[in-house]
Amino acid sequence: MRNYILTLLMLFSLTTYAQQTINDSIFHNGIYRTYILYVPAAYSASNSVPLVLNFHGYTSNSTAQMFYGDFRPIADTANFIVVHPMGTLDGNNQPYWNSGWGGTVDDIGFTAALIDSLSAQYNINQNQIYSTGMSNGGFMSYTLACSLSNRIAAIASVTGTMNANQSLSCNPQHPMPVMEIHGTADGTVPYNGAAGMSSISNTLNYWTTFNQTDVQPIFSNVPNINLVDGCTAEHYVYKNGTNGVEVEHYKIIGGGHTWPGAPVVVGVTNYDINASEKIWQFFAKYDLNGKIISTNINDELKNSSEISIFPNPSSRFLYINSSEKINAPIKIYDVTGKLIKTIASEQTVIDLTALEKGIYFIQFTQSKKITTKKFIKN
């Protein structure tokens, strides 16, 4: 399954990011540790930019996480650097992050060394370094919040949590903004906890207590804009913490061990939100001291992604989500630029049955703006 997902993600990406993607390594504790760096075209050494650490899940890898939990379109408009570190192999010969999971590898020290190395090469804003990740990558982000808080401004976890009793040794040095995105039907990291894993409620309780936020969150139902993804979302915001920090939680009702808004559907994946967009919107508010930063993040996100299509690849139907009205006609082109199909009416579901297998581009018109998205018919 892991290799299948990676193959789909690699097919989904053409050469759009190739010239701005760097594969490199550092030598730490006697081991060459690799990573994939994404530097947006807007980056200039004359201006400091934020850095987002994006950690893969257990058994996964940096390449898969770059495509699956994709921040690159957002980085292009918001101008931040994204690094996708690669874990080492555990006793079962599987890639992992040692977020208190055993073994001798020092992933906290590696992360600090990686930040130092990137800071020597790029103009990184040392007050805006953030950590996020999928599953084990979420565990790692919590570990950094506890043990490397002098470098990390805020963290977000998708399908991860804290280790059981980790709160007893957690020692953040500043108010720590925390976001958790988690499905109630997650069978890998159960929402209500499991042996060695804290429940999501206990994890949130630790951080709301540490940050001295309001006890009662502001609750809202996320609009159910996608009626076929098999799940819904709820949003909880614990406000008024020290220095104004907040703790946020997106509870995916019926959601699985998946990244909401991912470019491929694996299990029950929520498409009412895009996890990458929500995470950056959260990060962009805070610096290392927890202070809220004035930002035009809403405009950045509006520019980066107003239309989403899924599943991608697809063998039959292509579903469309949009934050504003799409005008007819909708046009589909092949990779040579030849117009293959014109859809004269406004639709949110496109039937791909008549298309041959291959790569296509679908073009939408909204007001005076034209948006083109790439998809694969399999």
C-alpha cells in the first residue's frame, strides 16, 4: 500500500517543482541524514523567511510526505521554505522518528543540526520555525515542542498524538501554539488513545493547561462542502492563552488515518478542509514567543488554492470543490494542449468514462480568473 500511494503521488506531480526542489544531506552523529528541501521562486536571500519542518509517518518517507501533505503551492504564495527530513530505520527495518519510541538515534539533535545547516545556507527567520507531520511525524512534532521549544515557534499534528505520560517530562520554554487534526475512526492512532498513546482529549488538555487558555473552546461545525467523502469536521479553538496563543483542534467525524485535502484518497479522507492550508494559516499567526503576527494569510491562501479536485488519480468520476462559483464552460485538455472535452453546464462531478488513461488538465473560469488543474485518468 505504501509503495502504491507513493507511485500515485509521483505520477500526480510533473516537473512543476523540479527546479526548486533540492535533495541533500547532513552528517550528524556519524550518519548521513537526507532531506528534501523546497525553496519557492519568490525566495530572496535579502529577506528572512519562515521554515516549515514536514515529518513523514512511520514506514513512509520524505518524498511521499512532500506530495501527500503538500505545502508547496502555499509556500509559493506565502514565501516560506519547506524541509522534508528523512527518518532512520528502526529494529523492523522501517523508517521512523525516534519521538521517544526507542533506539539510539537522536532525532531531536538531528532536527537542531538540520535547522542550523539550513540557516547557514538560507536566510531563515529564527523566530518563525514550525514543525508538522503525519502520524509518527505528528508525534515527532510534539516531541520537538517539549524538547526543542527554543527553536520551534508552533507545531501541528495530523493523525499523531503524544506518547502516554510524555507530559510528565515535557518542558516547553515558551507558550506553544498547538494544532491537532485527527479522525475519530483512526485505527492506527486511535482518537481515544491506546497502549503507549495519549488520547486526543488528554493531549489537548495538557497544552490548554500549559498555555493557560480558556477551558471551554469556541466550537463550530465545518461546512460539509463535500457530501461524498464519508466524514464531516468539527472545529474547536481554545483562546486567550499566555501571550495570546491558542490551541486548535479539527475533529474529523468518521475520518481515518489520513491527511485531509490530500491529492489522493486513501481510506476515509476529509475534503471539507485542506490540512496544509489550515496548518499554515495557524503557523503564520505566531513567532517564537507565541506573539500573534500580523499577516495577510487569508489572501495568500485564496491565491494558492480556491479549487480542489479529487480523487486524483481517478478511474471514473472527478469531484470539484470550490470556494466560489465556477462558470460554464469547463474545459479538459490533454498533455499536448488539445481540447478534449467541453462541459457546457456548471457541474461539481465530472464523468471521465470516455477519456483514455493518461494525464489531463481541467480548466475553470471564476469571474475573470482562469484556473487550471492537473489530473490523471487511470
